[in-house]
Amino acid sequence: MSIYDRLMSQRGSICDQFESHILASIIAISLEEAEKDKAPLSEKLGHSGAMVTEIIADYFPHATEIFQPYSDEKAPKCAEDENYLRDLLCRNTSQDSRFEYILAGMIARRSMAPHHLWQDLGLRNRRELGWLMERYFEPLAQKNTKDMKWKKFLFRLICRDDHYGLCPSPICEECDDMEHCFGDEKGESLLAHSL
């Protein structure tokens, strides 16, 4: 049974089905990568081992023993762009909830991975990422009016705020790289082989 399936086999009372799916997907893809790379889970997930243990106890109490070996891992060091992204997400939550702050840290860390953001989060497709953003980061979802790829969109916001120079053009309509930011995001879920 995959980690995702084990997490989803039961849920804690504070988590609805969509929240469970989102958390289980992100945790499962992070754990899979940590084991494959022989790296700390905290490095892949963006939270300390103590925080991961707390998240599991709150949302997936039946799985606490699986994550106990990671409980002593220190919080990972974050690059400047990851910190800016985490801050951007935290400033744009829908309800200012603890869950959204946990999610912001995970999304910021997973955004450093090389695939489409929905894949790096272990989600089934891009639409699930859209639902996630609409539900938990509504102010940002409302700004993405042209359906820009989420990772590009988030880093473009940081670019504008902090003069990162990530974008070749200050205005999308003047850019020659439209497909890179707005093109299709086909692909297979990175958890597909695990499910």
C-alpha cells in the first residue's frame, strides 16, 4: 500500500476530504523523493520533523508511527526566493488559518522542484492545483486572470515585488515567451506509479 493510500485510509476529524487529499499528496511525494534521494523529509517538505509529526498527528493520527523516524529533523534552510514565496502565500491566504500557513510552507518548498507545480505537489492534474489556490489562496487565484502556469505566476509576482528579473518582459503581452508561461501543462502525476 502506498503512503498516499495509507494516509487516506483514515482521516482525523479536523480535515475534510479535499484537505486530506492535498496533504496526503504533498507528504507522499515528498517522502518518496526523500527516500529515493536519501535526504531528510524536512528538506523535501519544507517543515521541521517536529512540525511534520504534529501535522501527521493532527490530520492523519493513524499514521504517526510511519513518520516518527523523521521527528528529530531540523527545519530546512530556505533560499531567499523560497522565503519570499512563503511570505507571498502567507500574506494571501483565504481565511488566515493554520492549515493555510502549513500549506504555504509546503508549496514554497515544493515550488523549488523542477516540474509543473501540480506535479511537484503530487496532485493528479493542474485543475486540482487551481482548486487548491481558489480555496486557500483566493486573493492570488483572483489575480491569475489569464490562467498563467501557477509556478510562473507566483514567481512573476515575486519578480515584480522584489525586482528579481526572472521575466524577460515587464508586460506579458510584450513577451516572446508566452508558451513557456501559458502553454499546456500535460503530464503524468508524479505519484501515479505509487497509487
